[in-house]
Amino acid sequence: MKTLPARENYNHFPCLWKRRTCETVKHHLYFTRYVYGVTESTMKVALVTGGVRGIGLGISKSLLAEGYDLALCGSRSVDLVGAPLDELRRQVADRKIAYYQCDVGNREERLQLVESVRRDFKQLHLLVNNAGVAAKVRDDLLTMTEENYDWLMKINLQGPFFLTQDVVKWMLEQKTASPEFFACIVNISSISATVASLNRGEYCLSKAALSMATRLWAVRLAEYGIPVYEIRPGLIRSDMTAAVTEKYDKLIAEGLVPQHRWGEPVDVGRAVAMLARGELAYSTGQVIMVDGGMMIPKL
Ligand SMILES: NC(=O)c1ccc[n+]([C@@H]2O[C@H](COP(=O)([O-])OP(=O)(O)OC[C@H]3O[C@@H](n4cnc5c(N)ncnc54)[C@H](OP(=O)(O)O)[C@@H]3O)[C@@H](O)[C@H]2O)c1
């Protein structure tokens, strides 16, 4: 039998929302996981797109710490993601973590992803639409090509929008089967949703539209008690920003970011964990800035 961690460390079952019964049931579930072993019907499951690199990996780590089992996807084949998966498995030994190669911009692959998660996990409480790409070429608006625009929009906008559609249908089934079922959706947009960068207009457009997608889904799903949020990161250290490290190191040193540092993937991860815990239960459709104060207007 495993040693039970401190009781204050098991406050992580957002599907059990009713405060009055929460303590008793949480203790029961806690007991189930640590004493009798994990059972599929009591565990929380999150699907994180792009969950094995950069910000997505930070989100995965935070959700593991929250008690989630993880379904992760990315564009790389499974034989190329051994290192991040091992890192996650070392963090928590008794958790289920599965990886699926899936191009979120491809309809067939998205459908296959949802089917696989359904087969392997039987339930899904949280979808984090994190996967995204930067502009293929940093091009002026006058020369940006439709091919590059289409490629990016499919991944950054069409993918998360329609993955949400597929996942929501399944979440509603789960909700019908069990009214206690808690679900939540989080979209990772960018400060580019409102900041105009003339050499990557398609990226800005995709994030502005993802922001509206968040509000649309928030209103559509409010009656079912499924909150939908947008996290809007600023400058976060990842492979996506590696090429511009020097430029932003200098700008940060000059005061671009009030908190005087790069954001780290775990900064975004912690924000997702907070939302997944239901800490902002009466705030569906809202934007959570994770930008070190960069977007505060200053004089
Ligand atoms: N870094 C920042 O400063 C910053 C700021 C604001 C917003 N964001 C947003 O945060 C999200 C994550 O960015 P990041 O910085 O972590 O970027 P990253 O290090 O480049 O990671 C991107 C992730 O998305 C996955 N991905 C890319 N194309 C995909 C596709 N077609 N299908 C499925 N997965 C795909 C990648 O898969 P693989 O693992 O297979 O490569 C990877 O896991 C993006 O939506 C980005 O726009 C980033």
C-alpha cells in the first residue's frame, strides 16, 4: 500500500463541484487512487494539443500536478517524442499518459484523435487547444501568399474550432449521462489577437479569430455549465520564440515587460490549472493575460 500524501495536496477533483459533498467524495476518490489504484470512472482526463513541446509541455506538467490523466497530440511521430513523454512519466508514476500523432489542421486526423482518446480514456473533462504555428514566412501584407495564409489558418483556427466542436459533442453526451460531470475548454491565443504585426498578419488574424471562437463557444455552452476561456500569452520562452531571443532579451532589458522577464511555459501551465480547478467558475468567455504586464497601456 502506498503512503498517503498530505490531505491538503489532494484538492484536485473539479468534476465534484458541489461544495457540500465535496470533502467526503474527494476523500473517497483520493482513497480510491492511492489505496485501491486508479479507476477509469473517477479520474480526470485532459486533451492537450501540442502537449509535448514548449508551452504545451508546461501545461501538461501543471495538469499532471493537478491530478489529470493526459491525452497529448502533436505533429511529430511517436518515436520522436520519447524524451518529453519520459519526462512527464517521471513526474508522476501512476498516471495514464498517451500520445497521438495528429495534424490538428486535418479533419480526418482530428476525428481519428477524438475516437482514439474516447477508446483509450473513455472520458474527457478538459480540452486545451494549444497547438499552433508561427507564420511560415515573415512577409509584408502586400506580399503574403494565400497558400501560407491557408496553411496557418487551418492549424491555428480551423483546427481548434472544429476540434472543440467534436469534443463538445462528446462532452455533452457525458454530461447527459452524468449531470455532475464537469468539463472545461481553454484556448491558447496570443497578445497578437490585438497587437498588429505587419510581417505576420495571418498569425494575428488567426489569434484574433480564436479569441472570438472562445466567446462564441462560451455563450453556446454556458447553459450546459461548460466554461470556455482564452489564455493570452505574451513572450514565452519556447522553440517558437527561440529565433527572436536576442531581439526580445534586449527589449525586455529596456523595459518592454513590466515584470522584467520572459514568461516560461509553466506560467501558462499554472493559469490553465487554475481554470481547470474551476477557480473562475463565473467568468466564462474571459481572457486571462499571461504577459508579465506587457499589454498594460503606459504613459
Ligand atoms: N511562445 C510564445 O511566446 C507564444 C506567445 C503567445 C502565444 N503562443 C501560442 O502558444 C501555443 C504554443 O506555442 P509554443 O511557443 O509552445 O510553440 P512551439 O514550441 O513551436 O510548440 C508548438 C506545438 O504545437 C504543435 N503543433 C504545431 N503544428 C501542429 C499541427 N499541425 N498539429 C498538431 N500539433 C501541432 C507542435 O507539435 P510538435 O510537438 O510535434 O512539434 C508543438 O507541440 C501556440 O498556439 C502559439 O501560437 C506562443
